[in-house]
Amino acid sequence: MTDYKKLWESMDIDLEKHDQLCNLLPGFFADVYLSQENRPEGMNYFNLVVSSIHGLRPEELKRHKDDGGKVVGTFCVYVPDELIVAAGAIGIGLCGGSQFWVPDGEKVLPKNTCPLIKSFMGAKITRTCPYFQSCDLLVGETTCDGKKKAWEILENYADIHVMHLPQMKRDVDIKAWVQEIEILKEKLEKLTGNEITPDKLKDAIRLINEKRRALKRLYELRKARPVPISGKDALLVSQIAFYDDPERFTSKVNDLCDELEERVKSGEGVFPAHAKRILITGTPMAIPNWKLHHIVESSGAVVVCEETCTGTRYFENFVEEASNTLEGQFRALAERYMKTNCACFTPNRGRIDDIIRLAREYEADGVIYYNLQFCQPYAVEYELVRRALQKEGIPVILIETDYSENDSEQVKTRVQAFLEMLG
Amino acid sequence: MTDYKKLWESMDIDLEKHDQLCNLLPGFFADVYLSQENRPEGMNYFNLVVSSIHGLRPEELKRHKDDGGKVVGTFCVYVPDELIVAAGAIGIGLCGGSQFWVPDGEKVLPKNTCPLIKSFMGAKITRTCPYFQSCDLLVGETTCDGKKKAWEILENYADIHVMHLPQMKRDVDIKAWVQEIEILKEKLEKLTGNEITPDKLKDAIRLINEKRRALKRLYELRKARPVPISGKDALLVSQIAFYDDPERFTSKVNDLCDELEERVKSGEGVFPAHAKRILITGTPMAIPNWKLHHIVESSGAVVVCEETCTGTRYFENFVEEASNTLEGQFRALAERYMKTNCACFTPNRGRIDDIIRLAREYEADGVIYYNLQFCQPYAVEYELVRRALQKEGIPVILIETDYSENDSEQVKTRVQAFLEMLG
């Protein structure tokens, strides 16, 4: 711990406040995760990563920076990690999932802002997140109103580059996204002093595609009945994908998948075969937001898939690897990223198709539409999803909640009533 | 009234529900408007227009449609009216300002959506607004999340074309807005069967510029001390600008201004010269949303200017009239519209500059930052405005409210405390 204290000091972390934060996680993680039975051995790596979340990986970032490397923070699955990797920088997803930071976020943002935004804002302004503190540049985007406007506050505390994400998906919009990728490329080259060449970008595209393939493999295994891994564990893996070293992460996920394949072959599961299977769709769940998964899985059902940014949206669709020119690679990147169906786009019919497809593929008994409070795009889109799922005969419930524990009992009651209704 | 009943039937209006709505307005208008003392004679025209809001103008729309003309509904000051006029259609601003429609809007939209959006949605789905019912096409835009996503619900009830408004103001964004104007042009030509020629567009640009000039003249006169017209009356004129015939409206505003000029010359005012002068900045106030103005002016202060979409944003900046080609005209339109500073853009420093400039020009004693509940862009931007005004020594207060009367007393208490603080 002494070593980490030096590390944190070097990052200008508010040590006193940071201690308060660090004291919360171990007990919480033990309650939610370590209490699970029959967990795969392959989860040990991910347990370690999360239990030393403010130590191990931040230390790697520090070493990278000491060697002259740069760290770039992002907040959205539309920002192409490939460019960051190709520039020799390390990319870190910074979305906040902790209630700890919310009150400080509310000092500069309206209370009726989504908790994810208030949380990352609080993390930055209190200087209690080693990932934020490691970043040489933040990359924002014009997705939702909350984030779009939060950058204007955040820029008082950190360097930030904002990408203009189109709000539609016509060909003209994909072309516009190519332009934004070009602008980001120049920004990253300037930051790192490294040129992004077609070769480097090709390697980066392959690396990130491999990560996607590993996550896809993990998710495919969740289609088994009984399911070989809990939704909570799968969620943790997805969350760690945003900040771990991509190569090591991919290898560890594949190790886990090897083990799960054996489980599937032998019919071994973590929940009975008859347990109700739940698809969660909606807003992202940043670490340590395990609230809804914990409620569902403490109620005897199992989460088999997440149609969220910390789920299928993160890894579905691969970047075409064939091109050897930056022009072709940028187009391939833009096309891949614009296939992701977030409610910040209009229209967004593709997401409804995704939900129906995933509900069938994963044999979900019901869908929980998860909405972070005050997230307007997903809140409005619920009405359209509800209508479409009703037509398909797929039960759905809306759970709108924040990061606090205030409404946990209420959410639990609603989830349990929904599960009973599934029969 | 019998005539109007036939008119409304022809528009597929829900007569019973519409009667309930129509019964509310006269008493409300009398309380808020007709109770004012020493109103300009020139307001008589606007009183007439509003007192027959569902009759006179809708009848004109009906005649226009009977002659083969088209009516196009809009929701935002970024949509160029000039194109609609040049296509021989009539443009109507459809933003909802009545609490009457909110509960019906909430049937398809989340409760925590801004009342303006819930209101226009309720107006359409209940078929109780003759303006909505007259429209052959609605034109939406990707401004805020609430509206961006509301179109996907609204398209189940009406034909809608959505313009992709960029979220930034770089040159690439102005070019993108030119493209959107071109797409709208084709859409309108198809709808009306009329070609938009440079000559027609030139006339339309002049016509709408004239309207802007008249409103600018009205606002300039509000700089006088004592102020020759109440904020409530000026607001009403601005609100009517969105749906009245532009030529007649301009002429009536100029008549009013002639009268106000006389008042200014003779030092005649509607409030004492020492009355506190308030600049309102923030979200639009669609008819009949007179809540905040009524509270301010019932408390002895006077609203001298609105930095809102139903205020200066509507008429500041003129379209360059010189160009004789569509290409040049589209560029001129895009440049003019992209000068408007709405919080849906990032960054939006121009708005802060506008507020400071207007506060000085209108000799405002204080600024009320008006935010419709759940409008995230303006809510987040408050923090930046507050910091900037504090630096300039200009007092500011945030009033966040909806269309209901539930919080009127609370708002009144806060406004009065603010006015007292101004000394």
C-alpha cells in the first residue's frame, strides 16, 4: 500500500478523500461478487484486477508515462480506441459508476443529470480517480445533451477534445464521422509525437478486433442452458475491458472461455437450467455499478445478455481489416462504429431489431429496460421498444434508477414481481 | 362560433376536448393581459389575434389549403422559414406552451421530459390544435435529446422531416447545414409542387428580414426608461410572430412601434422609471406560457428583454440579401441561422457574450435564467453563465419551472427575494 501512496501522490490525488473511496470497495465487492457460488476459476484474474483497481493498472499507466507515453481518456463506445493504440497511447474508459462521486458532480452539474455524468465529473474535480489523473487528454463526443454540455464544465479541469458525433446514420453522416476520425488522428499525433501509419493502424485494428472476438465468444457461451457464468461476472469482464491492457485482457477472457466451454460440455452451470433468463437493455453500467444484476441474480433469475454499451454494443461488429491505406481504414472504422445502435441517434430502429434478435438468440424469458435516471434518449426510446416487444410477445419492464441504494428495495420488489409474472 | 365549429370539424379536431381547451384561454388572458394598465393602442391587434387564436388564423390556413396551398409546421428557430415561404407554403411554429396538453403528452413521453415537448406532443395526439391539424408536413431538427427522440414518436401521428442540426459551429458544420437546407428545399418542392427559384427565395429572405427588423425595432424601444411597453406585451408579440402572416404581422408591429416612439419621446411608460429592469435568458416561452413574466411584472419589476428563442434569438442577425443564386442564398441562410446561440451547441460561449451585452444594452438590474424543467442543455449551461455574470457583477438567479401552477407561489417568493436583493 505504501508504494501506491507514492503513486497516488505523484498523480496529485486527494489522498484523504481517496482513502474514503478505497475503503468502500472491498466490502462491497465481497458482498456482491465473492458471495457467488461455483464461480469459474478464470474469474480470479478479474477479481484481482478489480480488487486492486486503483493500484495495479494505474501503476502500469505511470510506467508508460514515465517512458514518455501518453494516456487518453474516453467516455463512449463511438470513440475509436484503434487510433489511440496506433498512436502508441493507452486508452482508458472513464465513465463513472460510483455513487461516491455523485454529490461532488452535483456541485457543478444539475441534480437532474444522469448519474454516470455526475459521477465522472465528481471523480475529476475531487482528484480521487487515478485513471482521470493519469490522462494527458480526454476525448468527449456529442452524444447526449448531458455529456455534450458537461465537456464545457470539464474543460475547466482538464484538456479535452470533443468529437462531433452525427445524430443520424445516412451516408453523409458516415462521411462526417470519417472527418472526425481524421481530426482525432491529427490531435493524437500531436499529443504523442508519433505518426499513425497504415501499418500501425492495421495492427491496432487487429488487436481491438481480437478483444471483440474474445468478448463475443464469452457472450456466445452465455447462450447455453444452464448458463456457465453469472451475469454479474460477465458484466465485470465487460467493465474491465474498458481499462485493462487489451492484449492481456483478450488472453484472460479466452482462458475463461476455455473453462466455460468445458462447463457447457458437461452441462455445468451457475444457475439451475430452469432459472428465468433475462436480457438487460439500455444505458451502460460503469464499474462498480452492479446494482441491477445483483438484484436480478439475488432473486433467482440470471442475466444472460446486456444490450448496452457495457455489453453487446461494445463488441458486436468488427472493423474490416483488409485496407492498407489510412483512407480505407478510416472509412472502415467509421462504418463499424456507425453500426452501433445508441439511442442518441434518430431514428434508431436498428436497436429495436437488435433487442428482438438478442432476446431470441439468448432465449430470454423477459427483457429489463434499464435506464439511468434522467437519460432522455433511452427514456424516450422505451416507448418504441415497449410497443415493438409487445408485438413480438416478449415481456418487458422499465427500471429507471440511479447509483444510490435509496430505491434498492423498490427496484427489487418490481423486478421480483416481473420475474413472477414470467411464470 | 358555428362557422369555426365547421372549420374544426374539417380539421378532424376532437371537438369535445377542444371545447375544454378553448374555455380556459379567455379568462386566463383577461387575468394576465387585459388587467394591465395603460397598454399601447397597438396591442389591440395582438389581443384580437390571441383571443381568436383557434379561429381567425386557422381559417386563413384553411383557405390557403382549399386553394391548393400547403402548411408546414416547425419547432425551432433554426429551421429557415424563408424556404417555406419561397415554396409558396405557410410556416407555423408549433411549440406547445399550454399545461392542458401535458398529461396527454406524458402518455407517450417520459414525465421527466421538458413541458414544451410534452405539450406539443399532447396537442397532436389529442387532435385539439388547429395549427397541428392544418399541417401537411412537420419539420423537426436534432437540437436537444428530448426533441430529437420525440420525432420518432410523433412520426406515428404525422408526416415529419427531420433536419440534422450540427452540434458545433465550425466551418465544416456550416457546410453541413447548407446541405440540410438543400435537402429541405427538395422536400418542400416535392410537397408543394412549386420550384424554389432564386427570385422567390430573395423575396422570402426580404420578407422575413423585414419581420426581424420590426421585432428589433420593438426591442430597441424597450431600452427606454421608463419602458413604453410591458414585457408581457412584448412577449405576446414575439409569440404571435411564430404563426401570424409575416407581412401583416410586420406592419402591425411597426404600427405599434410608431406609437411606442411617441411614448418614448414624451417620457410615457407602463412602469415607473425606477422599476427594476429584468433580462430573462434561457428556454423559449411558447404561447400561452406567460408565467414568469406575469410573476415578475406583478411584483413591480419589468422585463425589458428576453435572450430566448421567443426573444432576441428569433430576430437578431439578418440574412445577407445580396446573392442571386440558390447556392449563395443557401450559404447566407446557413451563416445567419448558425449565428444563433442555443445551448444545444457545444461550445456556446457566444450566448454568454450575448447575455452580458444585452444586460448592458437594456440596462438590466438583474438576470433571471429561465429553465423549463428537464431541459438539460440550458440547465448545464447555467453554471457557465452564472460564473461569467458573477465576474461581470451582474446578479443572476435560476428559475426552473414547468407549465403548471403548482409552484407559482414558490417561484413568486424566489423572484421577489431576488428583486429585493437588487435593492
